[in-house]
Amino acid sequence: MMDRLLSWISKNKKEFWLILAILLAALIFRLWRINEYLPFLGDEGRDLRVVRRFLTDFDLMFIGPRTSIGDMYLGPAYYYLISPFLLLFGFSPTGPAVFVALTSTATVFLIWITSREWFGKAAAFSAAALYAVSPSVINLAKHSWNPNIMPFFALLSVWSVWRVWKYAEFKWLLVLGFSFAVSLQSHYLGLLLAPLLILYWLLTLKSLWLDKKKISIFFKFSGFSLLIFTLLMFPLVLFDAKHDWLNFNSLKRFFLERQTTVSAKPWGALPFLEPFWREQFIGRLLTAGHAFGRTMWISFSILALSLWVGYFWKKRKDTRLIPYILLVVWFFTGAIGLGLLKQNIYEHYFGFLFPLPFLLVGAIVQSLFQKGLKTPAILLVVVLIWFNLQNNPIKNPPQRQVQQVQEINKQIIADSANEPFNFGLIAERNYEEGYLYFFELANAKVREINPLDTANTLTRQLYVVCEDLICEPINHRKAEIANFGWAKIEKQWKVEGKTIFKLVHTQ
């Protein structure tokens, strides 16, 4: 394997150094002061508390994060994947964020490999460079959050099924079983990959139908693939079986009973396609959310060029049309599925489509090169890169959320005089878990109030952090504060722009 790699490098030195430069740029954009840029709120703190218990107490994880819609739980694959990085970085939130950043950089490399085989060198470098500098991609790559690893595993799933269909490389079915399971456990909308994967599995079956030997091997590896998928999903199934099929029933209600969330009419997604293409698929990923007019012009141009590419390759009977059709199928199955959701579509919902617009632009660039239109092709890539670099996230000051939480916790611990205390947070878009994670790391004597066991969990002091502009902790309805009982403010002070209240019981 190493001999083949060294041989390729010696024959393709310019390519090697160019892709290395793109990967280095991708790493810099994703890792630059990542400990200061990474988001760290309640969800991140919750995840790290779960993973830390696994690493310190070997408390096995059977479920992953709870979904924001549908009252469902994801599988635990993401938790297991980030656990080595959390341990390696001494339980700092930076570790899991670095894992996500490295996964995003690996996606750049996988896009290059995929584009190079499907369309050509010009396509490969164009697609990889654009993915490396996309601000939306970079922002998500700095965030240790389960949906943010989906682009890599979604593309790996598509690449795997392609290798199986195109070259009868059945061992890739094993990779497919693994990568699709991880995609699905990153976000349940990874299910929208299933139509594409099933279609190409069936096409492979059809192409092998008369070859008994190959069909036997195909079914054998398909069985192993299904086994890998089942083993990765088994912890979630086991949890479900022990909790009255909570996830299964939630999925059933979400897709079959709750007509306020999902439309049962596929044609209802058609009005969604144009704004999704313009505002999110092209606007967010390729043009960095620039002004409406600029995004409109570019999205229309890419659509027109995409249609031209299909016509051009069909007319020439170019073999590149085959993977190009795969891109088209991938887009429409995913976009129509998203269009059936009766709610806002956030970026992380369509992570399974993230590599697609970059592969599409790569195909356009390659076809322009074929036509001898190298200058317009290079100009297209340069303009898109320029748009993206204008909004590069490292141009903005870091949020320093981790450092803020650490400083607030430090002051609370010092003020508590090594006595037990309760804790509450007043914030519109946050909750206590991030603070509790660092209290645990510091072995602080924080107690979470249990109304059924106040003797062991209720203390004589309650610290309330206010992240909103105006807060009134006295008589607040939030359980973490209300369960403390009648109280008065003993003192308050500001740290990192946030107000800390110390409450004690009224006599």
C-alpha cells in the first residue's frame, strides 16, 4: 500500500503538493484558535458529561443525543467516536471539536478523491478547494456536535456504493454498512440517503444477475454489511426495547401521524426546491450567504451550467455522465425529502448533501476545461473562493465560550468557600449542563436539587448565572431555582459580561 502511494506521488508531484496545500489550508481554517471559537453551551456540556462518565466510570452509552424535533434519541456512535479525543485532550471540550475539524478536513480529501475519479483533475481540485474555504462548513467544523460529522460519512456511503456498483468491489459493502450507520446516528435525516443507496444496490444486483459466482459473493458481503449496520444500531434498539419502544413510537408519530411536521404528498415538496437551491444549497454553502442579488445570479448560473453539463456529456456519450446522474439522483431524493418537512430547514439538517454542490461545481469546471474554456472555468472557481474568503470565520473575534464558563465557575467555587452549593442558569438559549461539566472537572461541591431528596441535595446557597440582559432570580419559575425555596439575594457581581447572583434562604 505504501509502495503504491509513494509511486503515485513520484509520478504526480504537482498534484500531491497542490492537494497537500489545500488540506493544509483546510486544517488552518478549522483549527485556528479552535479552543476560543468552538461553541460551548448546554448541549455540548451534556454530551461531554455523558462521555466523561464512560471514560472514568465505564458507564456504557446506549443512546446518543436527543433530537430537537420528534422527541427521539440518536444512537451513541458520535459519543464513542469523540471519546478518545476527549481523553487525549485531558477532558477539554477542545478534543471533540478537533475530532470534528479533522473529520471535516478528511471530507476535503474524500471530495478530491471522488471528483478525481468521477470527473477529472480540474474537478477534483476545484471541489476540494471550495469545500476547504466554505465559511458554513468551517463554522460547523469547529463545533463538536453530532450532525457535523455527517458530511464525511454520507459521502463515504455514496462512494462505497459507487465502488460496489461500478467495479464490483464488494468489500466496500462493509464500509457502507459502517458509514451509513454513523450517518444515521449523526442525524435521522440521514435516512434520506437510503433511496440512493438502495437504488444502486439494486442496480448492482441487476448487473450481476446472470453471474452466479459474483451474485453469491455480493449477497455474502451484503449480509456482513447488514450485520455491521445492525451491531452499530443495536445499543439504540436495546435501549428502545427496555423503554417501551420510545424511539420507534416517536418515529412512527413523526412520520405517519403528525401531519403538522411531515407532508404525505411528494409533490408538496416542489415549491421548496427553488428556494432551497438558491438560499441554502448554493447560497449558504457556495456563496457564503452573500447579498440576495449576488446569490440569485450565481445560483441561476450554476443551475444553467449544470443542465449544460448533462447535455454536453450525453451528446458526447461521455462516461462521466454516469456519476453525474448519481449527483442528480442524490440531490432530488434528498431535497424532496427535506421539502416534505413542514418546518424551517437548518444547515445541519442537510449535512448529508453538503459535499454535493462542491462536486457539482467540480463537474462544471471539468466540462468547461473539456470545451477549451479554461479561463471561464478558473474565473468561476476564483470568484467563488473570493466570496468565501470575504466571510471567513477567522476574521471575526472568537466567542470564547469555554473560557467564559471556566472563569465564571472559578469565581463561584472561590466564593462558595468549599461549601456545597446549588446552581441555576437563566438564559434564553442555554441551560446548566455546560457549567455543570466544568464543576465536575474541578470536583466542586455542586448539588443538583432533587425535590424527593432535599436532605442530601438542597444546600444553604444557590448561585444563579444570568446570561440575559435582565434577570430576576427571586421567585423564578425554573426548577433549578424554584426548588431552592424562599430566598433572598445576598450578593451579585459581573463576570465576562454575565451577572452572578448568590442566593441564600430567608430566615
